[in-house]
Amino acid sequence: MGEFELIRRFFTRPTPKAVVGVGDDCAVLQVAPGMQMAISTDMLVAGRHFFHDVDPRSLGHKALAVNLSDLAACGARPMAFTLALALPEANPAWLQAFSEGLWALADSHGCELVGGDTTQGPLTINITVFGEVPASQPGPTGQPGTQALLRSGARVGDDIYVSGHLGDARLALEERLGHIELPPEVRAAVSRRLDWPTPRIALGLALRAVASAAADISDGLVGDLGHILDQSGVGATINASLAIELIASKSYFTRAEAQFDQYNSEQLMRRCVFSGGDDYELVFTASPHRRSAVLAASAAAATPVTRIGQIERAPGLRLIDANAQPMTNTFASFDHFAN
Amino acid sequence: MGEFELIRRFFTRPTPKAVVGVGDDCAVLQVAPGMQMAISTDMLVAGRHFFHDVDPRSLGHKALAVNLSDLAACGARPMAFTLALALPEANPAWLQAFSEGLWALADSHGCELVGGDTTQGPLTINITVFGEVPASQPGPTGQPGTQALLRSGARVGDDIYVSGHLGDARLALEERLGHIELPPEVRAAVSRRLDWPTPRIALGLALRAVASAAADISDGLVGDLGHILDQSGVGATINASLAIELIASKSYFTRAEAQFDQYNSEQLMRRCVFSGGDDYELVFTASPHRRSAVLAASAAAATPVTRIGQIERAPGLRLIDANAQPMTNTFASFDHFAN
């Protein structure tokens, strides 16, 4: 199977919304009047972001999901994506499963594959995704404004929220790395969270006029909230005990069995919740005056959200326990060149 | 050096044209009223598209150039790009040189780096580039039209042109593979064409209202013209002898010395001109009534163009010699999974 046959067979479909789709030198997209284009790109490398023997169907899903998650964090509506794929060989069964996982998620968001590149090489997937967000009034110096949810918008006094549950994906990873053992039903549940993450598109859209800042949690809550704090020039306190109580799947952690001596289910849970990546939930901030609007957005998107802390003037992130005593924050964010 | 330090140090610059640039979940671009966004993506893999010991400065240039070349082929004006980079290690000297090559070309086209991704892995570069093209009147069914130069627009009777010279980049590759030897000054000239290709942006823009179809020559003239023929539902005849005479750097080929027995300078030249990739010139078609407009576009863009054949009704591509006798067309296009 040659390169063009591969593209035709697995990666070409009608693109009713794109002006020009797959097959020309460029794709051409029309942005509606008053809208802007939000763009994000993520590269997944075999052996680094996923195991070589991963189910190709879940890989197709996840490669797009992690990109859609960035659109969600900006409050953008998915439009289209490009796919660049390096493959050791053109294996039809693998490509069939990979493309099915990809298309299922793409179709559920009306997100069209409009172009790409295919080459031989170590298994690497790079998706670039395009979404629409409304422009806002130009600023005082005439520069165009945006209604996109940015990391820089958190203000002192804002509440801090996270969506869904945190830590499950990291728990699944710990199991795959052989650090712990899990009962089969727990393994199935957390594996699904690691392999089939749900980008919070509906929540991002519902939060557009409500949240002051947002990011998706790909590298861990502490690290990703840290980006919001840095870029907003603020600090925060999180009630860590309360957060654990509300956003960890506690029963999963208590049923994990250590494979090594130095193991503590409480520590594992904290580490997974605060610095576990791969959950692809949203962390966002909103004024305390918007609490009912946040709840309405959560209900409209059918996505639970939990208030876990407050934005403060003093820089840095402070974790406190149930007695308001400071906890040591040793939760590093994931860094591809430091781990 | 961690991931964020790497991005900050080598890949972050002000983005005055983008609404949101590097550092948030998404970049946000504003498309001017009446314009559309043209998008292309190319992935370069070490050992496949370039040698592991390639000069990182030229690699930075080329990774962007091959993408800009796709914008040129659509007649789009460069706006912005994203960069996804897998690196075996964070080597500051390598990154400094790579980023300098990248920025020099980006700056010369006013093309802003607005986002990306950096990870550890086998050296792989994936750039996605964004350009602007004017929309045109909607079609009869209301779908938006485009002034982008497409591969599907060639009509029976149109002239076929190529820009610049063809074959130099492939000649350089043959030398690097040890198939031939070249005098130092020839090696320097053709190496420059292989390592530092010039995307024909100015020519693409000048041809927007003139050419009927266009593609860039990345996989070889026969293959890339073949895409135009397929997508336009037409065939063509090329005067191969005349084409060689006008678009090959003949003196380079006559000075190549074979390292093996079965070698013929005439054959080498034909192969390099007709199926050598990596030249990143444009092949395009235009009505014979637009010959003076084509010459004016060529002059305005300071880029030579050569008329080499004609679009015909009969499918397929025919090469004829100086006596109008058919030549066997054995010039395969490059295919990543068939070569």
C-alpha cells in the first residue's frame, strides 16, 4: 500500500464545512464573520506518550482528544484538524483501528480532517486542531480582542474550580508501570480514563462568558494551575484535603495494592490528584459573583465541577489541609526534558 | 534545561499580528474580512527526510520552507505557524542554530510562530503553517468559493509552466549518497538548493488571478504535475527535450563523475529533472491567453518561469523529444511507503 492509497483509504472523507479539504497543497477554511480561529498542536511519540502495543483505536481517539481538550480550555468550538503521521510500516489492520477511533471522536464534535502528511518513521502522531471563538471589541490601542478563555485572566478573589475527577489516569499508569496492582473492575475504569479521555468541549463553551481563566489538565493540576497563576500574576490557596475528598475516586485508591515496600495509599492518591497528568479535565477560575453561572454552565454541559480554592495576591500555590495548616507542595509538573 | 525554559529561550517571540501567541492552550488568529485561512502541514523525520548530522540551521530553514512552499502553491500569504518538535535531548547549541535558521525565514515572510509542542523522542519536526487567501463569490449552491490556486483548475489547452531550475536538489542528494562526485563549486551550489530551498511565495501571490492550477514540486515534476492532471481530469504533453534544455542546470550534470559503472550523465539529468524531489519550485497551468500576464507575474516576483507543455483531453502524461517522438515515461514520483 503506497502513501496516496493509505491517505485515500483511511484518512479521506467529505469535508462539507471546509472550502478545500484533503488532497490539495493546502486546506482552506472559512471563518465566520466576527469569529477568530483558535489553534493548538500536540505531538504524541511512541514509548513516550503511549506504549508501543497500545490499542490503535484508543490511540486514534486520544491523539485527537488531547488537542480538542486545548480547544475546550479556550472555549473554542471545534472546526477541523490536520493529521501528520510517521509510521514504521503501513499496516492496514492498525490503520483501520486507529482511523476508526479518530473518526468516531471527530464526528461526535463535527470536526473535519482537512489535511495532513504521512511518512515512514518512528511512530509519531501530530494533530493540529482548529476551532472558532468570537472576537471581542478591539482594545484601546486597536488590537483585536478575543472571547477565548485565556490563562492570563485570573483575578484576586476568584474561585478556583476543576471539572470531573482527577487522578484516575495516573492511577492507571502506575498500574501499567507495575508499581501497583488493581482489582479488574478498577483497572478497567481507570484504564478507560487514561486511554479514552473526554475533552470537555461542552463545558468550555458554556464557561466562555463565565470563567475568568482556564487551562486543561494535561501535566497535572499543580503544574497547569501554576500556568494560570504565572500568566495572571497571582497566587492561590487550595484546600487540598477537601479537594481530595471531592475530586479523587477514593475507592479506587484504597483498593490499590503496592508492589513495593515504600507505598502509602494516601500519598499515592495525593500524587495522582495533584500532579497526575492525562486527565484532560479543566481547571478554571471565576468571580465569586458568578457561582450560580458556573453551576448553570456545569449543568448545561452535564459535567460536574468542584470549587477547590481561591486566587490570592501573594504569588505561589499553597496547599492547606482540613485544619487550614499548610501542606508541603512537592508535586512537580510533568516536564519532557526534566523527568 | 526543562521543556518550558527551552520554549521560552528558543521559540518565544512577540506575535504582534496574532491575537494570542505562544503560551496559552491555543493560539488565536484573526482572519481579515473577506479572507480565508489556508493551512498546510509537513512532518520531517531524521534519517528519512534529512541526515542525522545535517546542519541544524539549514534544517530550521527547510522545515519551514517546505510548508511555506505549500502556501505558495495556493497563492496564500503567510501569517503564522506552529512547531511541534521531538528531540532526543535538549542540546542548546543545536537548538540555537535550528531556531536561527527558522526565525530568519519566518521573519523574511512576516510569519509568526504562535504555538507548538516539545517532547522527547526521535528527532522529528512537524510544522503547520497558516496563510490568508481571498474568498470568492459563493457557488450556485451557496458554498463559499476561494481564490486559492487549486490543483483541480487545469483546463484543456492550458499551458504548463515551471518556475526556476529543477534537478539541482536531487543532484546534491545523489552526491551525498555516494553515487556521484561533483567539483566543489558545483557541490556547494546544489547543496544550497537541497538544504536551503526558496519557497516561491511572491510568485504564488502574483499568479493568484493568472494561473488556473498550481502545485509545488516536492516529490518530482512528473508526480506533482500528475496530481494536477488527476484532480483536473485532464492529461498533458511535455516537450521533455526542450524542458531539459531550459530548466536543468546542464553544466552541473555534465561535470558529475559516476562512482559506479552504470552511469550516464544524460539519464541522471533526466531523472533529476523529471522525478527529483526537493526543488520546491512551482508547476502551474494558465490559459494561453494569459501568457503576457504570466510573464508579468514572473517579472513582478523576480522568479523565472518556463513554458514546458500543454494540457490535453487525453488522460496521462506524455513526454516527447525534440522531434515530437514519444519518450518512455519511467519517472516515478516519491512515495514514502513504496520506495
